[in-house]
Amino acid sequence: MTTGQLHLNAFLMNTGHHEASWRLPESDPFAHVSLDHYIRLARIAERGSFDSLFLADGPQLWSNLAQRPAGALEPLTLLTALATATEHIGLIATASTSYNSPYNLARKFASLDIISGGRAGWNIVTTAGREAARNFGLEHEPAHADRYARAGEFLDVALKLWDSWEDDAIVGDKAAGVWGDDTKVHPPRHQGTYFSVEGALNVPRTPQGYPLLVQAGSSEDGKEFASRYAEAVFTAQQTIEDARAFYADLKSRTAAAGRDPDHIKVLPGIVPVIGATEAEALAKERELEDHIVHDHGVANLERLLQLPLGTLELDRLLPSDLPPESAVEGAKSRYTLVVELARRDRLTVRQLIGRLGGGRGHLTFAGTPEQVADAIETWFTQGAADGFNIMPPVLPSGLDAFVDHVVPILRTRGLLRAEYGPRQTLRERYGLPRPANQYAQPVHA
């Protein structure tokens, strides 16, 4: 059983996680490119003493323009602006190891960590999909195993770069005319399969040493990668039994990799639909489902399941002859989650689209604030989670409702801090140590 206080991350997505959220009268369909909108959301989450907020991203245009607000501001740029508008909350951005270079990305995250006073986090993704590949001169996406092999080397290089300055490399001795100590700068001189990186980073070592490392893949390759590198894992499970199995497996793999299992935090996603009564919450959920355009849902589902367009019928079950996960080169774990959900609950395509509309496979929970708090507490105390990725279906109202009505209950139960307290880095908020510099000589008493 898990004890202590849980970690909360606010997953912010334009008008909300439900694909039809932008159609509600309260929603601003242009919010996805509004800095004021994101500042407001960040301050709401900070009012709820969340550990962090998170922006997803991908190097391609998501969905089609008819379905929902498409496109997004580049997250590191946006988080730099949010760093100046907040004081405590961590700032986590998605960035791909498949379509970036280690030097440039390490520099950007180091800069964000310095500007924010040690609040930066990196959600590491390998980026599935032919659409992204073709934006970078590739006809097909790299194979799943190749993407993770590249990601491993990418992380190794990034860690060398973040450690390329020792903490005391800057001397600042005006009298002697010595600004820095060149002996405490360590060029990586890396020659590998995917990358050749010679020189040291042109940014000093940051307040955290390096940003909080987050990962979201739940395939076998993803879990092995997480056990080696990740310090927080965003995951999706539909049942507490599946969540407990994932939690135990990941903690075990982390221990086997020679790391402290408590230094990897598991945060399943939850889409809370909150009402003053259960009936009111269910009515809000139905209102959102009623605004789904099913043609979009069918096309998205066919793309995820790698089926020819026109294969699925709304009022029939999924085909019985879908390929196994091993045959999928895209988002393996999400593929399996969706197929298992449809099979377990015998959902028609129409019903499955309704379930996925709110959280794309994450747990959707409609209820009163007490019921939402009960669900969170049960998963937390029964070994299924170290905290949660809160994914409001509608923004900003869904985040306001969670902070105003669920957070006070969690605080009363001793599961969440009452306030932030002294200024801390994001690593400290997650109970993680500052990493030692791999090049620095240990200091002996």
C-alpha cells in the first residue's frame, strides 16, 4: 500500500480533453493559441498546489481541422512564458527523441530550468506515425524497437551534455581575472550509432542538474526504457487491477535496473467529470458525448487500429481478426488498451468512440467531488498509483471544479499538501534527489 501524499500533474489541452469540449457554449474555440488562457490554467493548478503541469506535443498536425482545435503552440516556448507567470508549479513539455538532436534539445531544457528556477521537466516520446516521419524526409516511421534504441542513446548524450559543466565551473574572480575553470568543463566527445556530439553544452549546469525525466510509453520497450531513465511515468489504465499490475511491474523493473523504485513515480491519467450530484455529473458526461461527431471518431479509430478506411460500422463490434500488438509499429500500448477495452465490455464502435472521446483511453470518472476523491484515494492507497495525471474534460471549468471541490477533500484526508511552503525545485516536489555530476570527482572528508 502507498502512504504519504500523492502527486498531482495537470495535463492541459486547449479547451479540454474531451474532443467535443470546444462545442460547449462556455468554450473559446481559439483558446489553443491564447497565452492568457494557459496563464489562467497554470494559476488555477498552482492554486490547487499541483506538483506540475504538462503540455503534450508532436511534430505533425493532429486530427483534421473539422474535428477539434488543431495545432498547438510550441511547448518549450509556451512554458518559458508560463515560468514568468507562476512561482511554484513544475513545467513539463513533450519533446521527441525521433525528430530532434540531443544538443539543441538539451540546451532548450537547460535554459527553461534556469529561467524557471529549477521547475523544468521533459516528457520523452519516440513519436509514432507516418505523418510525423514524412515531415522529416522519411517515407515510413522508424520501427518501434529502432525508435527506442535511438531514444536510449539520445538520453545518454543529453545526460552527458547536462553534466558537461561541473556545478562550480564558474569562478567569477574579478581580481584574478578568472571567470571560469576550464578543467571543470567536460566535452562529451560522443560517437555512437545515431549521434556524434563533440562539444560541451553552452549553458551551465542547471538548478536541478537536469530536468525531471518523464515517460509515457507502456509497451515492453517503453517499460524497459522507463526502468532505466524515467522519474515519472504518465500511463493509462481502465481498471485498478490493471493499474496495480502495471505499477508492480514497473517498480520491479526499476529495481532490477539498479535504481530505487521510489525514484520512479507512476501517475495514471484520470478524466474527472464533476457534478454536485452523481446525476448532474452523468448529465455533463452525456452532454459531451452528444456533441461527438462520429465520422471523426470512426476515422481516428481506423487509423489507430491500422484498418482501411470504411472498415468499421458504428453499431457493430470491432472485427475479430485484428492483428496482435507485436504486428503494430505505432503506439503499441494504446492500441492494446483500446482493443482490450472494446473486447472486455463488448462495446460497439459507437460506444467505444464515446468512451474514447473524453480521454483517448484514460480512465473517465463521472461523479461528485467525494466520489472522485474516493477513487483517487483508493488507487493511491492500494498500490496502483503514486499520484494522478488530471485531465479535465473541459477547460478551464473542469480544472476549476477539481481545484475548488476535490482538492479540499484530498487536503482534509491528508493526501495533498495544504500549500506549497518553501520554494522547491520540481525534483524536490517529486521527492527525488538532485543527480550527481557523472564527471565530478567525489569529495572525501
